[in-house]
Amino acid sequence: MYKITLSEKETPKKWYNIAADLPVELPPSTQTEEGHQIDNLPKLFSKYVLQQEMSTERWIDIPKEVRKVYKQIGRPSALFRATGLEKYLDTPAKIYYKREDQSPVGSHKLNTAIAQAYYAKKAGAERLTTETGAGQWGSALSLACSLLGLDCTVYMVNVSFKQKPYRKTVMHLYDGEVLPSPSNRTEFGRKILAEDPNHPGSLGIAISEAMEDAFNDDSAFYTLGSVLNHVLLHQTVIGLEAQKQFAKIDEKPDILVGCVGGGSNFGGAAFPFMKDKLSGDLDCQFLAAEPASCPTLTQGEYKYDYGDTAGLTPLMKMYTLGHEFVPPSVHAGGLRYHGMAPLVALLVNQGLVEGRTVNQTELFQAGKLFANTEGVIPAPETCHAIKVAIDEANKCKKTGEEKNIMITFSGHGLLDLQGYDDFIEGHLTQ
Amino acid sequence: MYKITLSEKETPKKWYNIAADLPVELPPSTQTEEGHQIDNLPKLFSKYVLQQEMSTERWIDIPKEVRKVYKQIGRPSALFRATGLEKYLDTPAKIYYKREDQSPVGSHKLNTAIAQAYYAKKAGAERLTTETGAGQWGSALSLACSLLGLDCTVYMVNVSFKQKPYRKTVMHLYDGEVLPSPSNRTEFGRKILAEDPNHPGSLGIAISEAMEDAFNDDSAFYTLGSVLNHVLLHQTVIGLEAQKQFAKIDEKPDILVGCVGGGSNFGGAAFPFMKDKLSGDLDCQFLAAEPASCPTLTQGEYKYDYGDTAGLTPLMKMYTLGHEFVPPSVHAGGLRYHGMAPLVALLVNQGLVEGRTVNQTELFQAGKLFANTEGVIPAPETCHAIKVAIDEANKCKKTGEEKNIMITFSGHGLLDLQGYDDFIEGHLTQ
């Protein structure tokens, strides 16, 4: 069997909240003495997602309307067996990949975008604001807003706005309004532009603009595409589906591997399986793959830090390279983040998840091999996970172990072909 | 229900050959008195596909190895209901779309690429040659060769080679060799380059080069991505799956609409349903959507003509704008063809299929609406079919008829975003 599918009826009815089962309590978000970050949250987020952010309920209902849109965009997603890759590697391991790339926006981001748009609308919002770097998250939120009847304003890092015109086209197709950040729309943006009209922008600046915009408009909320507890909660639909899919073939993963930037794809896929590990029902190794150039888990410190550059978010306990760390401009833009979702960070700190680093050349090599043997062209982010899976499959070849390796396949690389081209042409430096 | 799926076991075991059921005999391909086009075919194609080209057997076995690769790349493909679009149009019609865009190469082309690579290998070939315009077909053949262990040489029209670098990257990822055509690799190419070193190339020239290359190498065969009978035969896997999917929901299409360039996506989807129409078991309207700027079916003549510009192919009876007709450079590059598959042409001539034209602005409008309401961004080619489906759904709104409209959704538009951008920015001329 190559493809393990679920019927629409098997779409999960509840998200899984790992906060209920953590081995130690999650250190709460906090603010500095002079800060108002937490006080400001109700102006930025609907009460529904703030409830979810704090919740320790194990199971949280997926609203019927959200499930309906999940189905409309093609959920449940398929779990594929990578037989071509296995054959090439000549490994006794079985490699599975859970395909979020088949979402219309090409990544897992839509899972939480739909939920956040739904709750915002329920709370009376007419518009959502957000920031985007490479454009994956901005595309997902734009589509979610289009499907649910909301306006959407995306602050896109100026340099990406210029370098990635097609991501902008995708957002325009979904009727998202896309502004290069810094922009004239906000006070913060105007201030920066006054100093440097050609400022390249940064994710930190874009976050600040999107937050300011929502803060000053009673009919708008702000949204975030990763890191926060409620975002990871929404993404557990991935792991919950995968559990059902493994059950269908009477198998379990021995290794689960995903890439980590903010941690939402990894967390969403891993947490339902982690529940079984914590209860002793599953013996599984959890591997989080990150760029060697942005080694949050492997070289960062576990401490309180801001989620953004400007210090507008509450302080969160996480692995961090420092909120002023500027990651090099790697092709896997989605993994260029100084911090890590507090939930994923805690599991790493408890020794339940292990970080692994992958460099640029290795990841594109892995991506090309995957394309060659399976056909699907993975996003550079996803390639990190594939590289680690290949390493593990090669170990199995040596030991003869028939392990099941599950890759959470976060997205396709069709809008990231420049990176592959640089790799093929030998232009990558590391 | 939003998505009607089939299990792998339900992958068709035989292709359907409509030559067995045509209301009149298919006029055979022929050659001019001085020509050797037909005599040359055995040097260009494996005996297996030549047998299929001439066959009047109704059902032709899909080899087990081909079915295996079909499953590996995700077949059967899903049939989706476009509820978001229906709601927007406020139509009583039900709109379904059969998703070839979810193939790893993003289009239906892989269905025949896999089969052609399999038969070539079976006949002892080590390499395949072909031409490509926009790059869809070249990508599909490159992947098929990679999966089946063959080398692949793609002659890509020079102007596309320069303008569409990412299609080239995709072919490189699949280990295809991509040459800008005219090239120095062939005598014909060298001759043209001697006259004009910066010649922009054309599909006709690229066909000539790919044919010459295969002709002079005993270990290579030439392949074509559309038009020929055996290509359309392989594509019937689309319609055969769709039939099973409609049967699952106890429905039948009242209207089947597809875009036509060479005719392989349309023919592949339509022929199994046409069989039922010819036997009186189905009352269905078949609509073939073509660009207003390349109106083969609606303004071409039904006569014998060459399939290529240079006159290297046999003469085929088809609708044609003349083999020297140069279609304007429209964004739907896959539909820029002066002729039409003889099988589709015959059905049009018999009044069983109706041609419809769509202009560029209309098609991108339809594509944007589809993206807005369903999420999926259609290829410009596919947008032709969507536009016609929308027209029919609007008619149903007036009459109140609850028709089932099936779109054969040939591919996604993620590598064609420039066209959408031109549309959004108001740069399209028609």
C-alpha cells in the first residue's frame, strides 16, 4: 500500500491539548514590570483563542464549521509510504510521510488559519492582520479569510515582498491585502521609513506593524502562524489523523521526525503520539530538525524571552538564541526563528524530543533525492526532516532494524525553486 | 461530501480504447508520396505503443508495473465537489472537479509519461527524447524516467528555456537533461543556429530535434505528450476513475467540460463517459474549451495535416488551423497547438463534442474566482474549463436545473503565477 487515506467522516472532532498531560507544568507567559504585553492580549486576540492558549483541558472540540472547511480544503490529508526512497536507500526501515503539501496553499499553515479566522469572526471581527516572511503563513491566512468572509491585511517583510513576487500574487488571488513592511500604514512603520525609506524590513518589524494595526482597530484581530499554544493545538489535527492512519495498517511509528521553526508543524504531528509515549503505550523517538544556521534547540538557552524582536509579545519560556538574533538568510525562510514554541521547548528540556541540525547543502541533497524517488518536491523546510529520516533509515540498514519512520511533510517546494536551482548550479555556500 | 476517493485497489486495471466504439471509422494516419513519416515510426516508438496506436481492442491491460507507479504517485486521484464555487454562484448545479493537479508534477501528463517510459524500457531503450514548450510535459517525462530508471533528454523551446527557469529546475530535480532548442545537439538545430544564433525556437523545431536525436540513437525512443491515440488511451485512467467515483455517490455527469490543446486531458476524461453516451446509457453534454486566440475546434478545418511545423509526423485527419499557424503567445502555453487529437476531432465532427472559446481575461477571472472559493489555484489551461463550467452553472441558475457538471481539472497554476499577476495588475490585453 502506498497511500493510507481516511474518509471525511474520520476527520478528528477534537483537537488534542498536550498541556493536560505534560510531565511538568508549562511555565506561564509573563511580562516585564513596565510591560503591558499580557494586558494587551484581549485587544489582539479573540477570547476564544485566549481561552485555548491557557486551557489545560485534554480535548477541545473542533467547531463543526471549522471541520466543514477542513473537509472542503481536502482533509484528512493522506499518509504516503515512500517506497521509492526506501528502495533507493536499500533500508529495512519503512518511511511514511504525512502530506500537508496537498493543502491548496501547499503547507500545514491552513489548519490553524481556518480555526483562527473562524474564532475571530465568531467574536465579531471583520478583519485579520498578520505578518509574513517568505509568504507561507500570509497565503494561508488570506485563503482562510476568503473562505470565511473576512478581510485580511498582511505585512510582508519588504525584502521578501520584492524578492518573492509570486507569494504576493498568491495572496492577491485570495484577496489578501499585502503591504511591504515597514509601511506607511502604521506609526511604527512611518517612523522607520522616515529614517530609511528603503528599509529592508524584518519579521520583528512586520509583527509590530500587524499588532499595532489590530490594536487600533476594534473590528480587527491579530493572528500568529506558529509558536503559541493555541496554534499548536489546532495543528494536532495532523497527528490525530496520522494515528488513525497507522492504526489502519496496524503499525506504529518508531521514529517521528519534523522540521522546526516556530514548532507548529512538528508539535501538531508529534503531540498526539507523545500522549501515547507519556502514558507508556508507545515507544517512539521524536526528532526535531532545525537549520545548522539557526540552531535554537541544539545551541539556544532555555529561558524567558520575547517572541518578537521589538519585545511586544509576552515573555515566554523557551529555547532561544536571543530575540535580537538575526538568522542568516537561508532558503528555508520558515525556519528562521530565534525561539521555539514553549510546548515543544518544554518537551526538549525534558528529554522527550531531540534536536538535530541540518545544513543547507545536505537538505537540498535530501530534497532532490526525495523528488527523484517519490516525485514530490519538498519545501526546503521539509527537507530538514527528510535528511534526518534518511540518516535514521541508513542506521537501520546497518543494524537491520525494520523501524517505522514517520516524516511530517510540512509543505511542497514549488514556490521555493530558486533554492533548488542554486543547489543544482553549485551556488550554495554551505 | 466534498471529496470522493477511491482505494488503491480500485485503480483501473485496463485502459479504455474508444477506437472500438466510434460511430464512424477513424481516418488512418498517412504520409505524402515523397514522405517516410510512417516508415520511420518503428525507429521512433516502441512496438508496444505503435500497436496501441493502431489497436481497435476495446480494453487494453494496464501493465502491473505501470499500475504500481500510478499508485506510488498517488492515483486514483480525488474527485472534489466545488461547494464554495456553487455557493458563490448561487446555482442549483453541482460542480465536481477531477484533480490531476495533485500529481507530483502538477498535471495529468504523468499518466502517459509513466506508460510510455515503461513500454520503452520493455523494448530495450535506455533513453527517451522529447520536446517541451512551457515545460509541463518535459517535467512529467523526466520524473517518469527517473522513477523507471531511464535517461531523459528534453528539447525545450529556447524562449521558454529563458523565460521559465523554474520549469527547467523541476526537470533538473528529476534528472532530466534540458537543452534549449534550437541546440547544437542535432543537425537540424545546428543548421538553424548557424543562420541565427539567438533563434527563439518553436515547438515545431523542438519536435524535429527530439525526433532526429531518437532516430539516430538505437537505444533511444521519442515520446509525445498529447495528440496521438496511445497517449489519449493512457489518459482514460482519469475518466475510468471518475466513473467509479460518480457511481459511489449514485450520480452521473450531465455536462463534462475540459480544456483542449492537443486533447489528451479532455479525451482521457471524456472517452469512458462517451462510451456510455454512445451506447445510450448516459445523457451527457461534452464541452471542449479552447483559447479564443487558438480556436482549432471552432474555426479550424477538418482535414489532413501534419502534427508538427516541419512536416516530420504522418498526416492526421483533424481540426487544424494549418501546421504553419503560429498561435499568439498566450499564458496557457499548453493549449497553443494548431491541431487536435484525431480521436477528439472525429467526435467534434460527429457532433458529439462541442467546442467553446474562452479569452484570456475571462479565464483568469474564472481562475481567481475558483482560487477564492475553493482554494486551489488552477493552471491557465484548466481555467478555460472552469470558465465554461461557470457559464453552464449560471444557465442552471436561470432554468433551475440541478445539473451535475464535471470539470476535468488538468493541473495547478503554481508555476504560472506570472499570468495571474498580469491579470491582477491589469496588464492583459484581451
